[in-house]
Amino acid sequence: DAIKPHMLKSLKNSIAIGHVRYSTIGSSNIGNAQPLVVDYYKGKVAVAHNGQLTNAKRLREEFEANGSIFHTTSDTEVVVHLMAKPLNMMQKNLSLVLQQLRGAFSLLFLTPEEMVGVRDPHGFRPLSLGRLKDGYVMASETCALDQVGAEYIRDVNPGEAVYVGKDGIRSEYYCPQKQIKPAFCVFELVYFSRPDSKIYGESVHLFRKRLGAMLAKESPVDADVVISVPEGGNSSAIGYSHASGIPFDRGFIRNHYVGRTFTLPEQDRRHRIVELKLNALKETVEGKRVIVVDDSIVRGTTSKSRFGLLRKAGAKEIHVRISCPPHRYPCYYGIDFQQKGELIAANRSLEEIRQYLNVESLCYLSVEGMMSCTTQPRQHFCKACFTSDYPTPIEEETKKLTEREVVGKIEKVH
């Protein structure tokens, strides 16, 4: 919506890069918007980043000690400063830059001559390559390729840099093969990605249907109707309904002009938007035992409001089923819950959460149940937010930095 049709028509160039801001390190102000652009020895380079660097604070301090000035609080600006170091050629320079980064990064670089797509050696965040009639496209989700009429070619592999220029495509692995250890974020499949995408070779919709079916197997309950919290819970609710034999119906109507609440940076905004975002269908839930399937409960504040809408609409019983395990540990790889204090499941028992939500029952999918739903090797996924098994070391300064940011958010709320 930010880029109007008349703006697109005025563009005469043959190469472009764009980004949708989701804040992890750094606030959600306009100063942290991407792409970031820097002048370097060959001209200009623009950078867009999906993920989170776990060594950004240390690198930033090293640059500042040598006189560098930072204009944003985003970890992505560290990449820009690394790129600005004068070396002989783009490809050599980029390889040296990437080898200094730690954590999660799917990156796009744009120069006047070429576009470069990169994934970190663990492949935490997705990045796909597609072909147009007269060009190429890279995007975080395959649904974006569909939207512009591009044919999906393949994913950029962990540890790979793919160069697209006037002479076609070339690629290289910028790190030794022994450093490539896939740790795909399973929450991309559970929550972040659109159901019409394929992520890590998985159909997101079919994966979520399998989650719902497994949830029905692990946590059955007698009820009259299965509903979902739209949009994220839709596919899993269908899977639960099919597996349980309990009919599925629409229980909420969503206002499509209001965005996601979990991804909003401040809690008070989440509360306000929940009331605008959903309305319960009284005709579906009044006097009935209702199973509500949702993709996750992270902080719990918006869930409490949603289930309260069902109670007001006359639901006789509310049974909540969550199609992933409880989030008990912070994520340092690009999801905005970086302290245990934010996570309701890290601080309350299952029964305490149930009472807080004011529902008759609450069940989460097990880690084993979730992982049984993937068609990919289970060892290739990061599950750290559920298990605390982090694929990479987390620098202590990164933990302290994110803790200060969380405290800042809480102070703004209160």
C-alpha cells in the first residue's frame, strides 16, 4: 500500500529491491526502514535483511571505536558498514562480509549491475528464487513469486550466495561445507508464512492441516463445532475437524484492514487492535461446546481478548487447542520474543494459563507431534523457542541488549 501504482509506472529501471519491516533489534520507526543504502567503492549498494544477527552489538562497537557513525538502531546497518570497506571486487568483498556475520540472515544486495541473494549457513530464514519471462525474482516466500507471475526455480541454499546479473545466474558457497548445518525455523511453517507458500520444500497449508490432525489425536475433546482464529489457525482447524469428525464452521469474522497483532511492537496497541480485528459469530457458537484452534499463544494478551469475544457471544464451553508447543524460551534469530519475561508459557503453568484465558480446557501440540508433521529431516529444524536447544552460541551482550529493549517496551506500555 505504501507504493502507489503511479509510483511504479514512473520507475524506468530494470532492477529493484523492497522490504517489509518487522522489528526485532531496533524499534519500528521510519529510520530503521529498509532497504538500507550505502556508497561503496563501486557506487551504491542496497541491503534488505530478514533475520537477526547475534553478534551485531560487538561488531557495531568495533566500528564505533574506529570512528564509524551509525544512523539507525537496526542490526542490518552493521552489514552496510562491513560492505563499505574498500576491497577489490564485489564477490570477494561479500564473501568476507558474510563470514563475519553470526546468527540468522537471509539478505538481498542490489548494485547497479546485479542482485545477490544470501542465506546464512543454517538457513534459519527462507529465500526463494524465481524466473520471469525476462528476468529473475528473489523473495522470502514463494507466494510472492506467484503474485508477480514468476516461476519458482529453487531455494537459495544455506551458506550460498546467488548472483543474478545481465549474464544470468551464478552461485558460490561462501563458507566451508562443514559449517553448513541446516536449522530451519519451524515457526515459519507454523505461523509466519502464508498458507499458499512452500517453505523449505513444504506446502505450508498441508503442513498445518497435519498439525491439526495430530492435535486432534493428542488432545481430543467432546464438542459441537471446531472454529479457527483467522487467518493463522484456519488450516490447522480444518485438519482437526477432519481428524475428529467434528464439523468446522466460521466462528470469527476478521476485519482484513487490520494487521497481525503478535508482530506489533507494543502491547497496548495489540489490545486495541484485537477488538477491531475480530468479531465472534453468535450464530455459530451460541449455546455450543466450541473447540478453538489457533497457531500459537506467545504473550497471551490477545488470546484472552479473543476468547472473551466467544464468551460474550454465548459459547457454552470453550476448548482451546494450539497447533504448536508452548513458547518457553527466547528467540535470537529473527522473531520478536527475546526474553522469557514476555512469554506466558515460561512464567505460568498450563493450568494457570487456562485460568487466565478463562476457558474450559487448553492443550498444546507436543514437540514430537509437531515434528512428525514435516516431510523434511527433523534434525534440519530449529526448535529453540520450544526446547532451548540453540543451534548457535548466543553472545551475552545480545541477551543484555534485547533485555533492555523489552524493558523499554514494557515501560512504554505502563
